[in-house]
Amino acid sequence: MIRGQILLIAVLMSGAFCKSKVEPGQALLPWDETRVRSALEFLAAEPHPLGSARQGQLADWLQKESEAIGLTVTVDTFTASVPDPAYLGSSGGSVMQKLTLDLTARNVYAQLKVPNADCVVLLGSHYDSKRLETGPGFGANDSGSSSAALLEIMRQMKEQSDLKCSIMAVWFDGEEAYLPEWRDGEERHPARQQDNLYGSRHLAGQLQSCASAQCLPTHLGGEKVKALVLLDMIGMPNVKLTLDSLSDSQLMNMAVALDREMFQGELYGRSYSKSAVDDHVPFMEKGVPAIDLIDFDNLQTWHQPSDRLETLDYKSIEKVSQLAMAMLLKLAQP
């Protein structure tokens, strides 16, 4: 049955939608590239790092767009204490000086609730852009591509009538380091603190132990978290997903097998692995199986002002989204 679902997705998402081929409860909509383009134009219109006014506008917009799909949305506002860039490279100020800044952060949760389900699969992306010293950081690929994909994927999943687990899209705030480099907060700043993954660490820290598993906090439903499928940097031409050594091995094997099934191994076309420290890591540390669907090899525009809309390939976004949806179907239809 799973094989049939995977092949069906491949046909439908290419735009060859034929209602007569759809089994009861398996109807999917054609992939809407126009909607994805429109979402990306809004998401990457201007820089939007953690704590910025623009980031707050994007949180409001994601809430509105998700509610229009018919999802149940929660915007979780919290304080992110980040190393103050003024003290980078110094030994610290006086005893009375504060070495950190308190910024407003927002995670956006959009839930497709299945009645009486006791499990949930998380679908994640960060939506903040990197603060750059070399120019404005628009984050078209690095946050924009995956954040727009989540909206379209959830629109597709809304059409599923036989899910056994709920699905919750999560747009994480503050994945990027506030300081220039990933480990500056721990190695070059007197605060000596982790300066990245603020949103994912926030949600992972709220998970509650439940019958040898981890469950969402009560205000988000309390369901057992079955897995996290994270998307990041999926919009470069000829996208090649990284065999991430920090992801759950069973989920990685699933992704590679589905890639062979759907794309003849085109997405995972390499034999070596590397580690990608991303928003899935806090969940892995809590014992939640998680995978990062990330292209960490095509880095021509990574953390550069050139990470603009004109560099993106929308077919790359579509292919990785197809893979993510196939994984969601397997995980949410046990």
C-alpha cells in the first residue's frame, strides 16, 4: 500500500492530476508553484533576523496563511537571551554590565488535528534570516524555501482523510546565530553560551516525558511526538540532500529508500555523510526521532546577500517537498 501511495504522490505532484486514479481518502491537490512563489516573495522581501520587527510581521502572516488552510494555529512568544555583539571578542564588561540582549522570539505552530489521535508528527523549518555584516540577508533559500514549502505541504496534507497521527507544522524562530559565526557565543564571547537553535531548543525543552516517549506540552495537545521531519535550504538548482549523520538512522534509511522509489536516487546521489547541526538536534537529544532534509553542499549563496529569489529553483523545492510528504504519510499512517 505504501508503494502505491508513493507512486501516486509522484504523479500528482508533477501536475498530472487525474481524479479517477485517486483511491478513497488519498486525494491530493496539484502542487501549486504559484502559491509557493508568492509565499517566497513575501518571506524573502527583506531581512528578518531574530528579534526584528519584520520577523514579527512574518509570524503574523504565517498564522493568517495557516488559518486560511484550516489549521489550528498557536504563536508561542518567548524571550531569547542572545550574546550582545558589542562584547564579541572581549573579556567582558564590568560586573554590573549585562552581556546579553533579551529579544522577542516567536515559534509558529500550525496543527492538522486528527480526532482521538494520541500521536503527532512534526514538520519543521526555521523562518529567521541570518544577520550579516557583508550586506542584507534576505534568506530566500536559507529559511525561505523550506518555510514556503511547509505551507504548501500542509495544504496537501489537509486533503488526507485517513491519517492516524496529527501533523503539526512548526516554524522555528532563531535558528541562526545572532553573532557572526555559529560558535562565537561559546568561544569568542564572554557570555559563554550557545547562540543558535533558540526556537527548537525552546519547544524541545517544553516536551514532557510520557510512557517512555516525549509528548507535546498540554497547551499544544499533549500527543506523543512520533518524529520530526525538518526541511532547510531546499531551493538551490540540482538540489542534493545531505546524508546527515546527526539524523535518526531509521528515518534516514526511509528517506533514501523513498528517494530511490520516487526519483531514482537523484536527491541522495552521494556515498559519504556529514553532520548538519540544525533544529532537529535538540529533539534528537530528547530521544525524538528526527531527520534534517537539507542541502548542505550547494552553499554558493549561504549566509550571503546573494541569497535572493532569483537564485532559486522551484522544482528543487517541489521534489524535496514530495519526499517530505511521502515520509509524513508513512509516519502518520502506521
